[in-house]
Amino acid sequence: MIIALVMYKFILRVFFGMVIVPDDKIGLVIKNFVLIGKNRELKDNRIIATNGEAGMQAQTLAPGLYWAYWIWQYKIRMEAFIIIPEAQLGLIKAKDGDPLNPGRILALPVECDKFQDAVKFLANKGQKGPQAAFLTPGSYRINTFLFELQLAPVTVIEKEEVGIVTTLDGEPLDQDQIAGRSVPDHKNYQDPVKFLSGGGQKGRQEDVILAGAYYLNPWFAVVEQVPMLHIPIGNVGVVNSFVGVPGKDISGVEFAHGNIVQKGQRGVWNVPLDPGKYAINTYTHTVEIVPTTNLVLNWATGRSESHQLDKNLSTITVRSSDGFTFNLDVSQIIHIPSTEAPKVIARFGNMINLVSQVLEPTIGNYFRNSAQTSDVIDFLKNRTARQNDAKEHIKRTLDEYNVKAVDTLIGDITPPNELMKTLTDRKIAEQETLTLQTQKLAEDTRKQFESAKALATIQPEVVKSNQQVEIKKNLANAKIEEARGDGESKTINAKADAQVTQVTGEADAGKILAIGNAEAEVTKRKTEAMGTKEYAQVQIARYLAENQIKIVPEVLVTDGQGEGGMVSALIGSELFKSLKNKNAGESEKK
């Protein structure tokens, strides 16, 4: 059966020109010859046939079944699809087509279904050579008779980096420019067609690209990566642009040390960059970092601040009027306002030049001249005054250079050794005298201290005795006051008692009088009603009853004759008491 199938396929191929193109292939056609009356040869130095000429055909065979491609006239080559992987791009070079335009190195793109239609490419006057257009990741049916493929990596700009682009094709640069002008809509140089059709220029470009991945045709553009510009806090960046239209100087007639222009023009920009990060093209712009905080510069050998602007400064050597040479360290504090920073850079170019051309000679010469007007001793004694004079002089000088002088400080002063020995001996003698005086004062103070200490020792007893005296005085005064108070109280009470007695007596007398009068009236009426004798008997009976006086005795003893005497009465009384005591004793026993 296998043999039968092979024979069947062979017969169809030979007699019917059958061609089968697999799904993952493309058929490239080579025509061996043409029949009589047809075009036989390619013209105009072409190598790809588009009108049925003999040779490599522009028309390809897509996957499928084809007839009339007889084996003796056509040769079919099966080619795999072109695969562009991720993070790669396909560069195309055409082996046939119209010649490139003069001065160009890349062919302008034409409509050809992304190089998958060779017939359209040639018919639309596609140009021979490297193509500006390229293929992005994907699968393509490319006629490799006409197009040659080359893979290239995607361009990646790292974080905190800036891509500076140089194009290899385009219009020539203007004579007064060092970089190509900006062209819109070229998608960060990923669309060479827009760039070229928009008048893009060949060479280094002013526009930069930021961090990311870009499909850049390396035949069209190459990229150099540089770090982003970082302006720290407390600083500004003064921009000097080498590209753009020439700007008009806006610094004013009083400033004749350089041109200051508007932002975007060629020259020193009038507005500096604030602290931050910027994507700066270091070939077309330079940025000078200018500190806007107080800046300390040290004229002291071996000592320098972190900004390193004073690394070349050293201790100042001066000569006094008496011929001595000595050294002194000086620190100068300056401030450059952000609005004045462009003028400083326009005048000096950078901060190093400001230090070397203005600050170093100004401060050094001032102290050298100042030292020559006095001897060393006077210079040392009048250090504060000289420091203040230096501050004012340097302030006036730096104002002319748009720099603010904050303060001038004199540090260590190193006089000659022989002079220092003399001063030291004199100082030692002064100190010895002062020491003796201090010791004498200390001895006097010690005596006063001992006296005060002794007084302090007996002070509690003195205080105690003083307090006791005060207490006795207070007690005596208290008794006097108490006696005075008692006397006054008794006098007042006596007067009150007298008044009370008087009032009470008068009241009682009135009461007794009233009662007496009432009782007299009652007695009078009762006497009148009862009679005088009868009323007297009633009153006696009432008195006896109220005072429990018994008229009849409890024991009566007589002599049998109805008469009793004193003896009888006593005997009866004693008998009554005996009986009463006996009855009481028996009652207690019960």
C-alpha cells in the first residue's frame, strides 16, 4: 500500500503538477524556464521574478494544495515560518528592489503585509538594502529569496538611567546645532518611518528615552545609557543648554558677564532646577549644582568640608608690622540665593572657579594686609575687632559677585615660638601673682568661714533661748489678758446678776403681793360665808392632813380607869415597836 501511495503521488506530481504545502511551511517557487512567447529574462538587474519570468519567484505558496506546478518546470522549496521570539525583533534586508535615496542608509517602508507579500513590496517600489521597518515578536511567512532576516535584542533602559539616542539616518544637522531637533509621534524612536518622514535629523538627538524596553532598530538608532541627574535637597541645578534657538539676554545692562536666557533657549537658563531627579542629555546640556544653604569654606591645611570646594585651600600665612610671620585659620560662611545662582554660574562657570577666582584671593589678601598694620600682640588682642572688620569688608566685596557673606570666623592663630615663650613667661608671672592673691583671699575667706561655723554651732541654743523668752513673754501677756478678761467678765456678770436679782425680786414681790391680795380676798369671803371659828377649824384640819399629823394614836395604854399618863404612853410606844419588829422578821423568813 505504501508503494501504491508513493506511485499515486508521483503520478499526480508528474502528470498533474500537484504540490502540497504543509500547515507549518511556505512554498518558495523557482521557475526553470518559460514557454515560447512569454517573458524569458529578468530586467533591470532584478533577481526576483514578478511577471512570470524564469528564476526565483516573488509569489510564494501558502499552506494548501496546488496544481500545474509540473516537476520539470518548477522547483518548490519548503521553508519553515519565520519565528521572532519575545524580547527580540527581526531586522530585514531586501536583496532586490529600487535603489536607496541618495544620502540614506535605510530603505523607506512600503505596504507589503509586514514583508509577507514580496510582490507588493516590489510593485510598490520597495527599496533594496536594510529596511527601516522591522518585525516584532510573532510568526511570519517570509520569502527568503527576497528578504534576509537578522534577530536583534530589545533595547532596555535600566532604572535611574537615561537613554541618549544617536540616529544613523535622517536629514543632516543644521550647521549651528550639535543635536537633532525634536520630532513628534515617533514613539521614542520606535517608528523610524515617522521620524524620517517628520524631518528627523541624523546624529545625536536632544530628546532622550527613559527606563523601559524599546523596539529600536539598531540599524536606525544606537543608545547610550547615562545616570539620571540627582539634585540633592539644599541645592539647585543651573542649566547651560547647547541646543535650541539663540536666546535673548535677560540679565539686564548691569550684568555684563554672560548671557542668561529663557528656559528652552541656548545659553544659561534663568530658572534653575529644583531638588529632584531629571533626565538630562549630558551631551546637549550641562547642569552645575549650586548649594543654596549656608556653605562653609575653610582656609585650614588638612581640613575640608564634604562639598570639597575648599580642598585646595590652606592655612593663611601673614607678616606683622614688627616682622613676625605667623599662621591663622579662617572659615568663611557664604550663601547663594537660588535666584542668583544662574548669575554666579554665568559669571564663573562653576563653583570651583568662584572659590579660586574670588573667595581665595579676597580673604587671603585681606588678612595679609590687615596683619601688616599691627604687631602680633595687637593682632591677638584685637582678634574680635579684626574678625568683625573682615566680615564687613568681605560682605561688601562678595555682594558685587551675587554672593551673600554670612560670617567670617578667625580660627587658630599660631604666633612665632620665641614670641610665644615671652608671652608665656609673662603670663606665668601674672598667674603666680594672681595665685598669691587668690590664696590670701582664700585664707580670709577661711577665717570668715570658721567664725560663721562657730556661730552656726551655737546658733540652735541662741535660737532656743530667744524662743523661750518669747514664749514667757507670750504666756505673761496671755495671763494678763486672761485676768483682764476675767475681771471684765465678772463685772459684767455681777451687773447682770444685780439686774436679774432686781428684776426677779420686783417680779416675785409683785407676784406675792398679787397672791396675798387674792388669798386675802378669798379668805375674807370664806370667813364671811363660814364664820371665823369654823373657817379656822377647817384650815387646822387641812394642815394636819397635808403634814400627816395623826390625831388618834396607834397604841393607847391606859390604867384601866380610862386615864393614862406619861408612863403609860412610853410603855405603849415601846410595845408597839417590839411587835412591829417581830412581824417584820417573820415576814423576811417567809
